Amino acid sequence: MECQICGGSGWIIEEINGRRFAKRCRCQFESFSRTYLSSSGIPARYKSCKFKNYSPQTPYQLRALKFCREFFFLYPFVERGILLYGPPGTGKTHLAAATLRNIIEYKGLKGTFCDFRNLLIELKNSFSSSESTGEILDSVRKAPLLVLDDVGAERNTEWAKEILGEIINYRYTQNLPTIITTNLRFDLYTDDSFSAKFDTRTESRLYDMCKILKVEGDDRRKKNYL
């Protein structure tokens, strides 16, 4: 069915101060948003994640929600990304997916969701297939907005460190906004801290390119089970 506003052309003409301008019709905006959302890589479990269905239970969660909302409102005019760290089940991925979804749905802009463990598996599989390792890595490195989920959950190898360092370094030098979630700690130097698992060079870049936010609270998954 043709759009009643643009007649199916995808454009409308507006007159401002005696001058006529062409701009995209709302129907095209919605079409782009649907396309970008379907190709964003947001997993099925997180496609319904929104700010309004995230229920903060601690000051840390409330603060993280506030910063993610502000990031959405300001995007693409943002200077830094966001890094959410804390124990499992506190809603880090929910907030990251909700931020990406809102930007795609309400601003019509592209973004990519990437589980870091799945990326490593995909890269390994490409070694024995016709799929290009460089193309896979480039789709992540060069995404206009990237959600890099669950960093540090993978087995600790030099290769994993190298891949993460390459992604972070590229996005840092190109000033590309990035949202990262991790269970690794940033507040203390322990065996489960980011600095213990990855190199200090990558960590230093993250402090410069992201707002580091602690997300602490009870494990929602266990709470729902009980």
C-alpha cells in the first residue's frame, strides 16, 4: 500500500523561508529502521530489551541506566562510549541492547551487536572455510556503533587478547563509539580483573574511549528462578 504522505516516492517537499527542501518521508525512515534492526545482530533473547523494562534495584544500576539513556539522546554527537562491568545477571547486556535498539529504531542509524566469544568462534571457523577472516573482523572493527558483549568470558589466550586489542585500537584511533559489557573488574586488581587478563595498553585505551560504569546487584536470573 502506497504511503499517503509521499505517494510511494520516499520523499516529501517542505518550504522554509520561501525555499523548498526535499527530505525523506517517515515511511522510508521506518523502512530503514526495520532493515537495520534485523541486520544488527541483536540476539533473539535481547530484542525486547528496552529502558522502560529495565528495573534498577541498586544505585549502580540506576546510574548505568541514566548514562545509557543520555548516550542514546546525544548519539551520534557523543565523545565517549560506555563500558558496563559487574557480576553476571545484573542487566549489563539488557542496557547495551536497549541502547542500540533505541538508536536504530528512533534515530534510523546503523549499529552492530557482537558477542565476543561468538566472534572468536566465527573467526576460527573461517580458517577452514571460504569466508574471509578479514571481512568478519572488519564488520566489527568498522561498525558505526558497536556493542561488544561479554568480553572476558572466553578462554584466556594470546590470540583472543590480540583480536580484542586490534578491535579496540582501531575503534580508538578512528573515534568510533563503542559499548562494552564484561564481568571482569575495573575497580580492583585481582585475578578476575581486566588488567589481569588483557594488556595494559588495551585497558588504557578503554579508559579514554569509554565511560566506565560499575553495574552491581543480585543475579536476576537466580532471583527469577527462586
